[in-house]
Amino acid sequence: KVTILFFSWLSHQLSKVSLVVSTAIFVAVGMTMFLLPPVPGAPVYMASGVLLTATARGQFGYWPACFYAMGVAFCIKLGACALQQKMIGAQLRRSVTIRSACMVNSPLMRAIKLLMSQKAIYTRGKVATLVGGPDWPTSVLCGFLKLRVGPLLLGLSPMVVMTVPTTLAGAFFNAPSPAYET
């Protein structure tokens, strides 16, 4: 709830600036939010739809602005996962605090470790874990395991199935009113 309130405030503040500035600030804030373990992705995607669609609508029109917001939201997701893996997992893999936050000894994370350690680049289990598993601990664990980021981002690409409708839900707050003939 705090995340949603924060993004509502941010949307109001950024509605007064240009598209480039609002996008840059939103990307920075969205990435930061993703780097915090308890923050889910849905509020970030929805805020992208609300904020970026409202800001881009004047320049592009409504539907191109929706596609713009969806693209930015998806890129934030991929960028955040790469940062979690390379900047947190790979760099801090010996940190007891980070390992504890990932719960590396829990049954769930042990199972994820087994799935991610398989030799095959893509398996249904890997893709299902990347898309449906816990974001932050999974990405950080991939950093612990020194896995390549490219294949993992490609395996994460079905996440577009989540980002697109959630971003559109936010964008529909800015939908043009239908013209009614009387």
C-alpha cells in the first residue's frame, strides 16, 4: 500500500515535467523500487501506465503512449533483474546479510538453485521460476551462481505477459472518453 501511495504522489509530481525528464526519473525510481526485496513489480508496472501514458499522450496519442509505457515497464523489469544479479548477487555473494535475505538454505531456494544450476540454457522449470518465482531472491541467487545474464534475461522475456496487462490497467486511468452520440 505504501508503494502505491508513493507512486501516486510521484505521478502527480512528474506530470508537470517533460516526457524525457519524467521517463528518466521514473526509470531511476522504478529500478530502485525493484532493488528493494519487499517491493512487488505490479505497482511499478501500473504506475508506468498511469504516469508515462499521461505524459506521452500529448506527444504520441493515446495508444502509442500505452505502448511506450509498456516498453519502459518491461525494460525496467529486465534492467532490475540484471542489476540484482550482477550488482548484488555477484558482488555480495559472500555477505551473510544478503545470503540471509535470500534465504539460501530454505527448501524453496534450494530447489531454485537446483533448477538454475542445470546445464541446459532453457528448461520449463528455469523459465517458470524466472517468471513466476520470487524476483529478488531468484535474481540475486543467479548472481551467487555466477550465471550469465543474457540467457536469464531471455528466459525472463515471457514476463511481458504480466507487464503488458498491468501497465495497460494503469494506462486505462488516462483513457480518452468515448464520444457518445445522442
